[in-house]
Amino acid sequence: VTDNDDDNDNDTTSVTPDHPNSNTTRRPHITHVQLPDLTNMHQNESLPLPLTNLQADACFIAIGVGSPHKLSLKSWHMIEIDMISSIAHYCTNSIQVRYVALLSAVDAEDHPEPFTEDELEGGKGDEEERPLGWWNMLKYYARMKGLEDRAVTLACSSRDHTTTASSSTTASSNIPSIHLRLFQPSSIITEEERYGWVDWTLFRLHKVLDPILPTKYHSVNVGLLGMAMAEDAVDILTNGDGVDSGDDADSTSHGPT
């Protein structure tokens, strides 16, 4: 699901990726949905058909800003908190998934203070929002990621209250528990250097420093990270029924090993 600022209409496109070594009937089917605003997805009453009739077991949230230093604090917050929170609410309350995985970051604050309106509006200049720059981005990064973790945790914990208000006790008692996983890697190594000199520098530093850094700061290959998230979901959905027994989601943080 992607945010489409250039088109105010809901646009749905079905995409079947090419895979020459697989049987046509067994290809994964990807439904690409563009929405004008993802920050209110869970409150949107005119979602396209693929989203209103969607059934799923797991939700993987890997949304983030590639270069936060180029945005204002308010724009960064809108993507990392408002948008992610809305998607988490949609997945837990509308689709009622059993598993939610969030791609967060190492050293996310455990008890972050919410940003005040003054802080969020402080990035505005006379005519347009001013970018944070590197220093302010680094200063706010752990706090932003902590707020992101909290927003998804609250969304997952809200399902019992949301459903009970509109369903009978018997119906709501049959709703499965949510297993929440917070993946908190350090630097993610990709085949391409997507962010120029930043990636070039980090990738080479980690080759030298990983052996002496604490484990949680080790780099992780993007393919390995994706595989770990997928295999964790399969394991939980296959063997994890009945693990949770309370109103809150079962939350576990994962870092590199």
C-alpha cells in the first residue's frame, strides 16, 4: 500500500511478477493499492475493494523515511508515527491479523516523550518547512523510533476494546491474540548503495567494526533480515496459538545476532 499525493482518487493495480522458474499458477499475487492519504487509512470509509475484503494472517510494516534530515520534523513525524499507526490500526482492527512485525531501529527509546506542537511546528520557515539537517535528525532519531514502537504497540493493544464496543462478548472472545514483533536492526546492508556516500561509508566501516562492536550494533544483510521476519511469522502462526492471554499484544524486540 503506497501513498499517492498526486492523485486524489483511489487507484488499484494488480501486479504479477515475472519468475521464469516458477509455475504460472503458483506465482505470488501482489495487489498494489495507491491511496491519497495513508495517515487516516483506518478511518477511511471508501477504501478500494481489495482492502475492504482483505483477509490476512500477518502484517509487515517496513515504512520509513530514507533521508529524514531532508524533511521537517512534522513531515517525518507524519510518516513514521501517523502513517504507521494508521496502518497498524487497520491491520489489527479491520483485517484482524494475528501477527504484526514492525521494522524499527536499534536504540529506540523505551519511554519516549511525545513531540509537542511547538516542536512539530518549529521546522517551518516563512514560506515552507525547513529540513531538520543531520544534527537534529540524529538528536531526535531514537525518540522518533521509540514513539513509532509505542504507536504500533498501542494499535495492537486496542483491538479488544475496539471489537468489544461493536460485537457481542461471545464474538469478541473468539478474536485471536496479536503477536507483535519489533525488529530493531542497526545498519541494513543492501546490494546497492541507495543513499550515496552515507551507505558507502557505513558499509565499509561495518566490515571492520562489526567484530568488535556489541552484537546489537552489528550490521545485517537486508535479505537475511527479511528472511528472519518471514520465518518468525511462519513459526508464530504455526506454533504460537494460545500463547497470549491478556488484553495486551505479545511484544518482542529483535536485533541482529
